[in-house]
Amino acid sequence: MLVIMESRRRLSLATALVLALMLPTCELGSTPEDVRREANTRAVRDASASAASQLNGIIARLVEQTPALRPVATSTSDTCHAGDTNGSFPHDPYRLRCTRHETRYFGVRGELPDVVRQVHAGAKKAGLMTLIDARRDGVRTPSAGNGEIDGGQLLGPPDSIYVAPGYDGRLHIAWSQASDPRPSAAPLELRWPVVFQDDRPVDVDSLWNGPLRGQRHLIMIVSTVTYHEVPWQ
């Protein structure tokens, strides 16, 4: 009899522990409908628009200081994810996280090394702060042969990274050439944990066959910023 009572007590303690772990999750209103509704509220959509406007102003100042850049296209992706809970406790540090990813595509006027230097100078004039400067290793152009090198030097790293005061995201400035592979990314499916999605992609092949026809390089300014995040309570 004593053994049975002890077993029941252990079972009750284990059950209480599981319920205690599940209780915070239940109180959060984190059903797919709840989180999806929150991601579509006016306040969250306004936060997305504000982040887009802020980035637009930063890039406009940079382009104004960099006449070698010729804007040709913009792709955006606005996505909200629900945090993973595994039914009892959070795995992700957020209940809801919304991010905007934006890529600006530019043709270049002049030789790539000169343009990259002009972009860096323009970034400084626009008030951006440098985290990584790709010019330290140089921007080198390949020869016409596939996989061959020009003058014994391989291509340098393409990315420079900048930050702007008051903006939470980083600006990655990279370059690409017409011969680079361009794998097509499959669109993200709108299913849990994705609760909001607004993708406006760009067909890069159409750029090379259209406004970039005859050019060897393009420059991309890429930024991802989290504009709304709700932690677990």
C-alpha cells in the first residue's frame, strides 16, 4: 500500500511539472490564428512601412553620393514567423518575429574597382559607418576563361558591410558578374510557422537580358531588419 501511494505521489508531481511548463504557453494566446492576426495588425504593418521608409532614405543618400551607381530594380520580402514551442516550452526566443529583406540592384558606370571605391566614399559621405571594407583585399576581375585568373590573382571578397545611425539592420554591399550562377529560389510557402508573407522578387536573368545587357557587373545593396518582435512572457 505504501508503495502504491508513493508511486501516485511521484506521478502527481510529474503531472504538476508538465502542467507548469505548459501553462505559460497556454496563457500567451499563441494559436496559429492568434499569431497570424497579430502579424496583420495595423501597428505591425505600420512598423514594416516605417522600416522600409527608413532604409529608402539611407540608400537614397548613398546613391546621391555615388553617381557611378545606376538603379535598375528592387526586390523585397516581408515575413513574420511564429516561435517554436514544441507544445510545452519555447525553443525560439520570440513568440512572433517579423523581418524585412530588401535587395537593390544597380548597374555600374565605369570599371568595377573604381566604382567600389566610389561606393565606399559615398557611404562615408552619407553618414554610414564601416564594419567590413572589401577594398582591403582588393576587387579583382577574372579573365575570360572559365575558372582562370587574371594576373595570378583570384577574385577578392565581394561584401562590404555598413551600419547607419538609428537603423537596426546592416547594409551589405556586394557585386556580381554576368557569368555568376543564378540559382532560382523557391518561394516560401505560407504555412506554420510562417504567419505573414509579402514577397516581391526580381528575376535577375531578366536584368542581365534587359537593363544590364552588355554590362559585366552589377552591385547589390542588401539589408535585413527585424521590425517587430514579441518575446515569450
